[in-house]
Amino acid sequence: MHPLTRPTLAEHTARHLREGFRSGRWQGRLPGVRQFAAEFGVSRDVVLEALRMVEAEGLVIHEGAGRSRRVVPPTRRGMRRTLRVGILLPGPLEADNAHTHQLISGILSAVESLGHAAFISPKHSLQLGGWPTRIRKHLEECQADAWIIYSAERAVLEMAAAWDVPTFALGGISEGLALAGSRTDLTTPMEAAVDLLVRQGHRQLALICPPLWRQPRLNHAATAFLQRLNHHGIRAEASFHIPEWEHTPAGLHALLRALFFATPPTALLIMEPECVGPALVFLAERGLSVPQHVSLINLLPDPMQSFYRIGLAHFEWPVQPHMNNVLHWVRSVARGNAHLRYTTIAPEFVQGESIARACR
């Protein structure tokens, strides 16, 4: 026989909550944690644990920090419906990188394996001018039950947080918004990369990144880059360390010419894999090689780079953790209690063979 155990205070509190839900005492928005603690005569921690219990049972929905929980109507509890899930991309998928292809195709297959319909929006954000009002109108015309918005600007995510269709922010900056989401946080690997370069004697570092990283303000990764330079006593100047450039092949070539004209960088950190090849050609034309003369880190690698002579230092971007977060959210939407959890995932910094001592 198993020994009898007494219910904990949290279990007692959860039982009172269930009875209140069944009797109809609490409907819609729940009172705050402090009010429950005073009513039940327990601590706030006990109330929070009890609320997590009934949330896991699908009886209430937690809609994010600072917002009260909501009771799930009895008719919707435990029910699962088939969803039509749409994915809005920032630009044409065929022009995007291998990481995006792997992530989006994986999500499409995984959502369909749950028995739902999944599709990519006929138009991407770029075709809609990036305007939130036009994007919202287009999404409404697609008539999806839920949306996954990939790598969107803040204004688009603010629009999504204000409408009544469940939306998941995959990438982009959605902190503080009433949206579920999952984002790759480059802060930790960026700091590790800068630390290694500085230990190798590098002081002239340039980060070549897309306009989205700089506009309308520096994103997390660019900010972490500059802050880490300052941490090492390097006076960070965005004009040199994160230069602006026209996002075209000609614009990249013009940027490299400007960077290597007077005081050339001893290390390049390049975000987009399609920029790495042209950068290597530019360096070779000037008799410079990696890593003997210039160290190079490709933040977002491409499988084609496995054919390079040396293994490039890079960030190992997560795929499966983001897919897991999306699928967990899709399941919650299908049950009628879409959660609003927001998760950040840090890639691993892989040193590779493209970093050496700074050339004096």
C-alpha cells in the first residue's frame, strides 16, 4: 500500500478554484493574485502555484505578465478543433537563407502532422509595403484561424497584438506585447565572439548586417556588439563598427571599399551568408586572406560553406526549439486557450578556423 499524503495548500486552493468555476462564481476575468491570497488566507506564492495547476488543466488562460487570467467557458474546455494556420514571411522565401527554409518547411510539416492545415501567405510583408494596415487587411482576407508572423518589424507585431486572431511572433521584437513568441537571442554568442576577437588582439571590428538590424533602432544583437566593444575599452562608433550601406551587391562592394580605404578592420562579422562569398573575393583581390590578414565570422552560416577551404567561425542557429514552441502554441490554440508565452533561445558560437591573431 502507498502511504497517504495530505494535499498541499496549493492543491487545496486549486480545489476551491475548481469549485468556484463549476458554480459560476468566477467567470471571465479572474481577480488578482493578491485578492485571492487575502480571500483564501494563503500566500501569493501558493495562489500562483494553484493557478498554474488549473491553467495546466485548461480551466484558465494566462494572457501574459500584468494581465489577469481568464476563465475558459465550460463549453470550450478540452475541445480541440482543426485549424487553418497561416505564415506571413518578411520577403520571398526563395530569396531567403537556408536557416529560414529549414525552419519554415519544418513548421509547415509539423503543423500538418497535428492534423491542421498550414499555408504561407500569398503575399509577404515586402509586397505589402510593410504597412500594418495593408498587412492586416491581407491577413483577414486569407481567413486563417491563427497566424505565425516571421521576422516582422515592431509596428506589424503591435498591429497583431491588437487584433483578435491568435498570433505567434517568430523572431522580431515583440517583448512587452500580448503575443506568444519565440526569438533567437544573439546577445550571448555575440559577446563570446567579441571577447575572443579582443583576446586575439583585434580592435578594429566591423559588423556587416542588414538594414533591419539598424532601423528604426539598433536591435538586440547590434546593441550587444557595441556594448561589448565598450566593455573592452574600445570606443564604439556605429558609423565604423556597424556601417550603413545600400543593401545590394554594388552597395556591399562600395561598403568594403570604404572600410578598407584608410583604417581597415582586422575582423569582419557578417550576418548574411550571401555576403560572405563577395567579401572573400574582395579580400583576395587585394592580397588579403582569412584568417592570416583578416578574421571573419559568419553569423548565419549556409550549408554551401562546408565546401570552403577553412571552416568559418559562425553561430549555430536553433531550429527544433523554435518548432517546439510553435507546436506547443498551436496545440493551445486548438484547445481554445491560446497561451502568450514568449521565449528567447541563444545560439552556440562555433569558433571554426577563420579567427587568428590580429595582423600588426
